[in-house]
Amino acid sequence: MSRRILMAVQKKSLGGKVALVTGGSKGIGAGIVRRLAADGASVAFTYSSSEEKALQLVREIESAGGKALSIKADSASAKELRAAVARTKEVLGPLHIFVSNAGILTMATIDAFSLEDFDRMVAINVRAAFVGIQAAAQEMKDGGRIVVIGSNTAIRTAFPGGGVYSMTKAALAGLVRGAAIDLAPRAITVNNVQPGPTATDMSSAHADLVKTLIPLKRMGDVGEVAGFVSYLASEEAGFITGASLTIDGGYVA
């Protein structure tokens, strides 16, 4: 098969599929939205406050011939998350792919961490993943794909002040294992992608320090994470489920 034909096949590997990505207006989430759309899926995504970025992303995908839908939803609200799943089905059709990406990071040492910050981080990083998986599975066709975006901090905290964040990401690994077993009779796969330090606007200020800790001596690229997610969302990945998979340049090796 020629390279041109191979690229054409790969580009449409998700043709006819409908996807929903939470927290998809910027960073890794936006990269996932772009990649799923480029691979042929119709993609809905949620955003909490970045409306202009969300609308810009929709325009970008539509100008390239894709189909996208932005939905304002706070991941801390179970009602709004469930409504986003319903809205996706109403506008784009039955759901095939769900990516739980939305998350927040609050840093403070354990003796100074406020209960308010703790509760909000658990609500967005853990409860929202549960609510999203549950709502998506109830609306999803058999043979669907669910991907949770965790973090390699589930394995290695590394820095003071990151303990609660690490806890939330470790919780996702357990949730994914159980969900994979529960949904296996419907051939719905559930996997956890654990990126390491990835080049985004948020991480740019710390890039020089972090790169010294990575064996490959560079930050990850959003496109690399998005490509990994797209593979897990494809038909080829049908025998991978319940897995927590790191993509971190050897950071936790």
C-alpha cells in the first residue's frame, strides 16, 4: 500500500463515529478534539469558561471539512455533564467514543491544602469521570470506546504539593479497571491514558526544569497524546481494556 493511500485510510479510521470530549477547548483536550475530527469522527466537546476558544476550535474543524459541536458544561456538575451527553446524541447521533479529559490542578502541601480545594479537585478529577463514563455508557452503542485522561503522577508524585492531585489520578486507574470489567459484556473498552509533562500554555513556565527529569530530554507533544487516544478509540484497539498506559518519555521508568 502506498504512503498516500495509507494516510488516506488512517485519516478516516473513525469515519462515521460520534465522539464527546470533556474539557476540549484547550490544551490536551483541544488536541484530542482536533485529532478525532481529522480521523473522521463528528466531535462534541465541553468547555467551562473558554467560550471564544471553543468557538474558534469549532470553526477550525468545520473549515477543514469536519463536524464539531461545543457545549458549555461545568464538569463539577453531574447535571450538566449528563446534559452534554444527551445534547451530543441529539445533535450528532448515537455516541461511539467518550473521552473524559477535564481536570484541574491545585498545588499545596498536605498540611496547607484547603478542604474546599480538595472537594473541588475530587469533584472534577474523579467524580466527573465516573458521571461521564456512566452517562456515556448508558447512551453508547455496543463496541464503543471510553478513554480517561489521567496522569503519570498516579505513579510518581515527584514534587511537594502534588499529593492530592496524584491521589485523584490514581483513583482513575481503579475506576477504569472496574468499568472495563462491567462494560466488557457489551464490548465497550475503557482505558486510562497517563500523560507525563506535555507542552501546553500551562506547562511552558516549567518546561526547562521538567525536561531535565525526562530521559528523552523533551516535553511531550499534544499531538502525541491525541494520536494515542485516537488509536484507543479505533477498531484496532478492541482487545485493550482496563489498562493504564503512560506516555511520558520515560519519566516514571
